[in-house]
Amino acid sequence: MAWPVFSTKTQEPRTITVTSTQLRGETPTREDLLSPVETAIGHTQNYLFNDQNEDGHWVGELVCDVTLVSDVLIYMHWKGEVDFQRQAKVVKHIL
């Protein structure tokens, strides 16, 4: 059975294959997993190499989750040096 999957870069649908073992909920064998894993690794390598600039670096959006931001807030309070303007920005970001 095949399912459509969307690429994050092109948003064009691709197809992945689901084996009968997966549909029945059985534990897959090493052979069942090896080919899809190798394919996924190859797709990932191709994506990264195609996105890499000529001098070897990548450019992308830097994203942080609220865990890191909340750690900054906790650290300020632990250290006893609370910057209330920064704290307000942190709280706004978390909420």
C-alpha cells in the first residue's frame, strides 16, 4: 500500500510504501527495515547536499523552543539578577 508524503522543500507529494507486515502490526525483520532506512538516509544526504552552499555552509532559520527560553528565566532568578524587561519578553514568548 502506498501513502503520499510531502517534501518540506518542494511541497510536492511523494509516495512511500507500507509493507503487509507493517499493516498487520507485526514486528518487522531487519530486512524489512534496512531498505527503507537506507533510502531515508540517502534522501536526507541528498537534501542536505543540495541545500549546502558552495563554500560548505548552510543557511537556515534558527528556532528555539520554550524549554531553552524558560531556562534563561530560571537562571536569572537562580543567579539573583533578574532583568525585568527581558523577563517580560521571555514570558511573552512562552505564552
